[in-house]
Amino acid sequence: MSRRTESVQDLIARARGGEPRAVARLISQVEDESPSLREVMAGLAPHTGRAQVIGLTGAPGVGKSTSTNALIRAFRARGRTVGVLAVDPSSPFSGGALLGDRVRMGDHALDAGVYIRSMASRGHLGGLAWSTPQAMRVLDAAGYDVVLVETVGVGQSEVEIAGLADTTVVLLAPGMGDGIQAAKAGILEVGDLYVVNKADREGAPRTARELRGMLALADRARDAWTPPILLTTAQAGTGVDEVVEALDAHHAWLHETGELRRRRERRAAAEIEAIAVASLRARWAHLDGHRDLASLAAAVVSGASDPYAAADTLLGTDRG
Ligand code: GDP
């Protein structure tokens, strides 16, 4: 066994033993695309698949981080450990050492059963699609009962998170034109559970009603799970127990119907694809001379080549 192999194995053993610094180092290896990443992932693989993976998404300001904290408290009260990834696709910073995480840890800072980590997608080839699932594997293998991934709902990220989690929670808050926003953002198809937060504010029941009406019309598979719509005041912790119960009910449903395995296999397929595409890209980024993408593009524009022939050249599958 090489020294590096030993140290990766050691790191994994320490992470599995509940040492937060080892968990942090493994996630940093994911973020930095460390040379030992393959070894890390191979070492983690046999320990994955146990965690209940929950995705929480919603527009900025609806109360995601407040809700995450309230959920952590509720899970801890039930004796379950929680690992959180807070993913901000717009942030240029890597999260590991950010003060933000310490602030977010808040009441949980001294609780060994809670781990919170911010992640930014930065300029990764596969972006969010590539690094987030790997970091989730770390938390899963480290033995957290619940892995919660929180993302800002901007553009397509709701759809992305739906692909990442076993159960997707869409968070809303009362406000102008919620229904229309929901339809536009494509959230009507992706939620397993809808939570209208800020129920202490006027308009929350109406938001829930509008959402129910729109969900009834949305193109969702028949005989499938009917997503509940719950109201919370995350700030006060009101309604959070009901959310945990609904999450558990959904997880039980996933198990019973075989949907859990199907979802996880779809997720693995997307991951494999993202990694394969990223390594293809990395390969042709190092190609020489005439195989360079820019010169191939010039050849297509000048009429010396066509896009199909150029793609074959790029992939090294030229038929000429
Ligand atoms: P995020 O951007 O989605 O993570 O939202 P935050 O959790 O940071 O919350 C945004 C703001 O809404 C903060 O000022 C919170 O204190 C506030 N907030 C969160 N939950 C509630 C709630 O249940 N009721 C009210 N009135 N305010 C809330």
C-alpha cells in the first residue's frame, strides 16, 4: 500500500468515526479536484446509500437557511444526525473556510451530530452537477442519517436539485404573483413537498391555495405521490415537525414503490455522464495543433470542414 493510499483510507476512517475535520478535508478534495479524488471516491463507495437525501430549494429570501436550521433542530430532537451542503451557484468563493459556515452553525456549533458546509460551483467543468453529488457522497459515507442540500432557486437549479435528492422540498413565501412565479420557474414538476414559509405573514393561506390549484393542473405522473403543501413559520419553528413527518412519509413511499432505487440510478447515470463529459473536455483541451477546438471552428466557418467531421476529429474518431 502506498503512503497516499494509507492516508486516504485513514481520512475516510476518521470521517466515518465522526471527525468533522476529516469530513471537511474530503469535501475539499472534491472541490479542488484533488489528484487522489478517484481513490477517495473508491474508498467511500462501499459506505454510501444509507442517508436520507433531502433537497431544499427556493428563491432568495424565502427562508431556506432559517428552515434548514429549524429542520436540523427537529431531526436532532429525534436523535438523527444531519449533514448540510449549502450550495450557492452564484458565489465565486469556495466555502470550506468561510466565516459564513461558522455563523450558520449557530446553535449547532458544539453538536457533533451536525455538519454544515457551503459550496460554490466556481468554474468547474461540470459545475454543480459534478461536485455537489461527490460532496453528498462524502456526507453519506461519513454516516450522517440525513443529508440536506440547500440551493438557491435561480433558473435551472431547482431542476438540478431535483436530480440530486431523494426528496425535493420547494420552499415559497407569501408575496405578489407567487403562482405565476412557480409556474415560470418550473417548480410545479419537481417538488415532492411544498412548504409555504412565513405563515405568520398575511397571504400565506392564499399562496398555498393558489399552489394547490396549479399543482392539480400540472403535468405530473398519475398514481404517483401527491405532494403535500405545508405551512411553516421557520423563525419560530412552527409547522416544522409536520415537515419532518411528511419527509419521512415520502421516504417510506419511495422505499415501498421502488422509486428510491429508480431515482438513485437516474442520479448515478447523470453523474457518470457529467464525469465522462468533463474528462472528454479535459482531454481535448490538451490536444495539439489541428485538433484544437478553435482551429476546428475556424475550419467550419471557412467551409474547409463541417461540424460533424470536426466533432469526429475532436473525439479522435475521424473516418477519413
Ligand atoms: P434564504 O435566503 O432563503 O436562505 O432566507 P433566510 O433564511 O436567510 O431568511 C430571509 C429572511 O426572512 C430573514 O430575515 C429571516 O429572518 C426571515 N424569515 C425566515 N423565516 C421566517 C418566517 O417564518 N417568518 C418571517 N416573518 N420571517 C422569516
